[in-house]
Amino acid sequence: MKNKNIHIRVDEATHETIKRKALESYLTISEYVVQCSLGKQIFVIPGLDEMVLEQKRIGNNLNQLAHLANADKISVAGLDEMIAEHHKLTQTLNDLLERRRWR
């Protein structure tokens, strides 16, 4: 249970730097400062939000192709393999996001 407070004073530039780095890490300022203080690594992947969005779009497109293929309206070679690979990549991204190492 978190029931202790630590108050620190910093100048404006330091505050803005900490705030920016916490935001980039998708952490609160408190979470960021605690993780830094405990020597934990904080990873930031530039463009991760765009990557996740694009992964969702690809999944939507694959889903539409699968529906058309199942309705015998189109024939797509290797569709099952593409869907399986997409699922593995999506699971990896979700695992990273759930661990809050990236987001």
C-alpha cells in the first residue's frame, strides 16, 4: 500500500524535463521518479502509438479478407499464415503494453 509521500523541490527546467520524460514513457511523474530512483530501466519506443494503430488497421483488413474468402467471393493464398503472423505480432505488442514497460 502506498501511504508515504516524498516532496522535492526542483527548478522550472528540471520539472519540465521530468514531466516530458514521464509523458514520453506513458508514466505518471510519480511512477517515473520512483522507477528512476530504484534504478529500473524505462524504455521508450518512438512511434509506438502509430505502430499499434497500423497493426489494428492491418488486422481489420485481414479480417475483411477472411470474411470474403469464407464467403467464396475471393481466393487469397496464404491468408491463414498472414493472420497467424499478425496475431503473434499483436500478442507481442499487447504483452509489452500490459507490462507497462513501453506504455
